[in-house]
Amino acid sequence: MQKILSYTLFITLLGTTTTGCKKFLGKNPDNRASLESPDQVAQLLGTAYPQANYMAFCESISDNVSDKGTGGLDLTVIQPYFFKDVTENQQDSPEGYWNACYTAIAAANQALEACNKAADTASYASEKGEALLCRAYAHFMLVTLFSKAYNPTTAASDPGIPYVLTPEKVIFQNYTRKTVSYVYDMIEKDLLAGLPLLDDTRYTVPRYHFTKAAGNAFASRFFLYKQDYAKSLSYSNAVFTSSNVTASLRPWNSTYLTLTYKELWARYAKSTETANLLLVETSSLWARNYYSERYGMDADKRTEILNSNVTGGTYAFTRQTYTAGTNNYMLPKVNEYFVRLSVNATIGYPYVMVPLFTTEEVLFNRIEANIYLNNLTAALKDLNDYASTRIYNYDATAHAVTASKMQTYYGVTDARIAALYTLLDFKRAEYVQEGMRWFDLKRYNLPVKHTTTDGQALTLPADDKRRVFQIPESARLSGVELNPR
């Protein structure tokens, strides 16, 4: 175990972020720049990605966290831990994320309007493709967080979220939620229309935009969540242009082990990291909160998540797990960069670069799709490829993932169920402290239990209404119904 011997004191943030204070559909629609060239549209599209972070509230509602007894007390962490609606509306909150998504959608719609009205629409093709994917992605994240998980038997009646297709013409326009099925249909329409138009050569820094690889990664996730496993598999395969999948994964059990925690922090969400397919800059305090909050990963959770796995080997993650103070465990993945208000200013805004799509996720999606398509041999190959980059002192024979080993480890007779358990545990370890665990807990309707140091036992059962984050009160101004409680 390594220990950070000193803790950097961050300057208190004195202002609120622009992302946090924007209200849903609250911007004056006449205050828009003229878009007269593809380059101007491309510049606008830099703001068409949600510049807010879901990690804090998604991680805190998951089973990755415990009550450490002491630590920070941010409402974006406390209230999800207690399975309560979050009343905070600034950065790292569900409302802040909701607002950021609709801000991104507004930018995408403005870009699409410019593309469609241009005299030479062909010269705007790549910008149109990116705008369509941006619009689809923001709506997808909204329906994932603020509606029930897609269920083919109930999606046609489960409330969705407003799918906004045009730039606002009035400040408070009324919108209806429609259904999860409708939202998924609209996402699919935008996604499939935009993918063929993407042109990677148009980007100065490709990983800040929807490249073909990032677009296929999005499609891989979307169709997995829709339970269309054949399509998810197809789009997953499109991401991996080489049979050597391991070369595109993060080198946790090799290069990463040689890095200091500061070097790993700097590298994890870097645009030059092969595993990162799409990155977005977010206004966020999560880099300073994810290990210092009272409700987070303690020693027991570290052991539960990282100490054992089906291979019989040790995760390389444990060699890059640090403590800051007492019982504050973290992996150096979430790094803050602080933007001062001016060169000599002592105040400014904290930002976190978030990997929205990675090669690891695409591999996980492919494994899950193959499990459901009864392609167990293919799923096992990918599970072993993943393990070969994650197990310390990996030995292909000793650490092989086999059907019998999985069945024994999990105590089940169905090899596909055992493979699914293996996958979910690999994903839990891979994404610890990044919030991604919540998406699996929600999709599979798995109960979550939290306890407190004063003896409280809190449970979020399957099918509980609180598994859907509450739509912001501010959205009522536009006629959006809140989720039942």
C-alpha cells in the first residue's frame, strides 16, 4: 500500500459555475451568434457535449461506497448515499447535469439549423453528423438517468424525457416527456443518421469530438442498453480495427505500474491515451471530493471490490491504490485542473476531464452482447484479453478465465450467468470512483444497501422509484412532470 504523504489544499471556490447556474431552456433565444461557415458551426459544436459530471451522484448512490465516519459533506454525495433526492443544483448535481445536457442539445440544434439552411449543405455534412450524435448522446444520458432503464415490455408506457429537435423560439416553451420507447426511437434515428457523416479529418484534437470510433462506441452502448445485442456486437466490432485488442486497452499491469500517482492522474484522461475515445471538459469538484468525502471507498469497500477476482490473481489496481489521510482510498484517475479568473488571480473554476467512451467499455459491451447471443467462446476470449492487462504478474495459464473456474467461483451451474457475474465484477473494479457502476445496477435492477456508523441500514430495493433521479423542479416551468416518489 502506498500513501500520499501530503494533501494539496485547494482554494475555496468563491463563485458558481456557468454550467451550474443555467436553467433548463432559460436562455434568451435571440442571443445567438451568426453561423455562416462550417468552421463556425464546428466551433459551436465544441459546446454541444454536456459539460457537467455525473460521477459524484452516480458513484454515491451505488454499492461502491461506505460511511467512513468523517470527511467532506457535499450534498451531491450525502443525499444519493441516503437515497434522497438531491437538492443541490450546481456542479456535480443531477440538476446541474440536466441543465448541461439541455444546454448541449440547444447548441446541437442551433448547429443543425445552420447546416440545414446553408446554401451548400454538402460542405456541412461532417458538422451535421457530429451535431446529430451530440443531440442523441445528451438525450441518451438524460433518459438513462431520469427515466427507468429500457425494458421492452414497459418502455412504451414508462415516462421518458423531452426530446428537443429545434432551437428554442421562446424562453419557456412547453415540453412533454412522452415515453422511454419514443426517446429511444429518436436517439436511434439521430445516431444512425449522423454516424455515416462523421469525418475524423475535420478535427484538430479528435478525442474531443465524435470520431467514427467514438460514434461506434456510443452505438455499442446504446444498442446494449436497448437489448439489441446483435447490433451492439456489430458496432463494438467496428471500434476494434485490429485483432490485437489488448494494445488499445489501458496498460494497468505494465506501464501504469511504473507511474507515480501524479503521472497517472495526468495520463488517465489525456487525449493521447489510446483507450480514451471521447473526452469532455466538465465543471466539477469531483477530483477533490472523490476520496475526501465521508461517504466513499473505505478499506472494506476496497477489499470487496479490488482484492479478489475469478482469475485467482491480484488486480494491478491495488498497486496503484492510495490513501489521503485516514481511510480515504482512491485510484489516481480523476484529475482537476484549475482555471484562474486571470493570470494573477487566486480564485477560479475547477474542471475535470471525463472519458465518456473508452475501449474498455466497448470490450465490455462486446462481452455482454456475446453472452446474450450465446457466443460464450468469444466472450471468454475477451474476458481473458481484459484480464491479461489487469492482473498483476499475469500468467496466461494460472490466471485463465474458464467456464468451470467462473462456475466454481460464483457457485452457479449456468456458464453464461457465471460469465455475466464475471463481467459485472470486472466492470465494477475498472470503473470504481467513476460512477459507471450505477448504470449496471440500474439496468439489472440490483438492490443497493448502505449503512452508517450510527447503525442505520438503508436499502434501495429493486423497482424502487428512487432508482430514477428526480427531474429538477425548475423544469416544471416548461411543463415537465416530475418523477413519482
